[in-house]
Amino acid sequence: RAVKFEEEVSQLRPTRGGQSDTTRLADVRNELGRCFAGWLGTLRAQNIPGRVEFDDDLRLHLGEERFSENSSSSGSTRTRIVLAYHAALVETSLKINGYHPGFLVMDAPKQHELHPQDLGAFVLRFREMVAGQPVPVQLVIAATEDDFVDENLADEIWRPTFGAGQEPRFFGTPAGGSDEK
């Protein structure tokens, strides 16, 4: 059985030499750049510093600066860049028949920094992008507000049902109930 797996792995290795690998990487970088620009447009990102390009490790460079946790971009621009980058990776992978996992999970994409219409446009474009894909791709957004997506378009919306305070929670005493047994 191990021999079979080794044979399958060896078939995945490039056999055409370094030049074809370099060409494929350039093609992927170009496609990633096109997808990223499209997602920035969908999110109506502004104040993007300088030219946008990806290096050989597919790290994002904005102007002369590599985008990282210490980058100068902040606020809604930073949030939009992060969302666009992740969506562009998924889109590029789908376009080149890559191996992206069948889901993208986003934890509370700083909704206070984005207009609900922009986040809604992101969700709609993602939905359109994955429609008809041979392998389903799921977008999961953990958010405190759900006003950015039409309930008829969401596959599922989970709302909290616990808590005695103003804001319901997902864990705790059932709303209106008691924790005494």
C-alpha cells in the first residue's frame, strides 16, 4: 500500500524542468494579482499604497512594503486587503485546479470598519465564484451582526439563544430560563 502512495506522489512532482515551474509560478502570481484586484474592487477598497504584486512565495507587496501584521495599512483598508487576499487565494486555486480546502472561515471581519453593503457584496461575489464548482466551497463568517447578507441567500444563520443580559450568547443559561435544576 505504501508503494502505491509513493508512486502517486512521484507522479505529482514536476518533470518538465525548472523553466516550466518558473512559468507556472509566474502564471499563478499574475492570476492571483488579477483576482486580488477584483476583490479589492468588490470591497470598494481605497487608499491602496503603490503597486500591488506577489513574490515567489505568494506574499503580498503593496508599494515597497510587504503586507504583514506590522504594515502601515490600517482600519477598513487593512480589513479589505485581508478579505481580498484570502478570497483571491481561493479564487486562484479554483481557477488553476489547485488544492484549497473546501471552506474559508472568517472570524468577525471587523464589521464596524466595513459598510454592510461592502461585506454583502463580498458574500455575493464569493457565492457566485463557487457556484458550479465540482467541489463545494463553503464560506463561514463568525460575526456579531448579520445585516450584511440577505437571509434568503444564506445557507444557514445561527443566532444565539442563551443569556439573561441585553445581548444573547451561544453559551450559558437559556434566555428566559434559570440555571437551577
